[in-house]
Amino acid sequence: MLVLENLNTHTPASLYEAFSPAQAKWLTGKLEIHYTPEHGSWLNMAEIELSVLERQCLDRRLGDTATLVQELLLFALLRLLRRSRLELARAKHRGRCTMHAQRQRS
């Protein structure tokens, strides 16, 4: 699976510019391409979440895989308990989307 921003240059035809026709045809058959929405990409939201993860959890060296898994589970649990989330809000008068970090109150 391949997730791409919704740009006119991101098409299977571009594979034919980078690879031989046989390779491009093979790749096109193997790829399951999904495009992000034109306005307000959920991919941007995922990048923001990964940035939060990096700053709050992965900002130091972790000695082994078990510690990494433990830290990731704790991070996810705290995000769920705090009800932290991002919401995509569309500004109707501007036609642009913005991201809003929200924390629901209990």
C-alpha cells in the first residue's frame, strides 16, 4: 500500500519515467495507491501525531526493544486517558484547513 499526497505528479504514469516499462508495469500491478484528500490531508494529522510521539517519548536513546514497546504503550495510554486528539477544521471563508489540538474535558 502506498499513500500519496493528492498531487497531479503522483500517478502510476510517473513510474514509467523512473523505471523501464517492464519494471513500471510490474510495480503498478503490485502497488495499492491511496490518495489523501485534496483539502486537509489526514497524512498531515499523522505527521503531527508522530511529531508529538517523538518529542514526548522518543527524544532519548532507548536501550532495547522491550523498553521501546513499554514507552510506546505508555504514551498511547496517556493520550487515550487525556482524550488528546487532533481535529481537522475547515475555514469556510478561506477554503483552507487547519489542525486543532483538542483535549476533551470529563
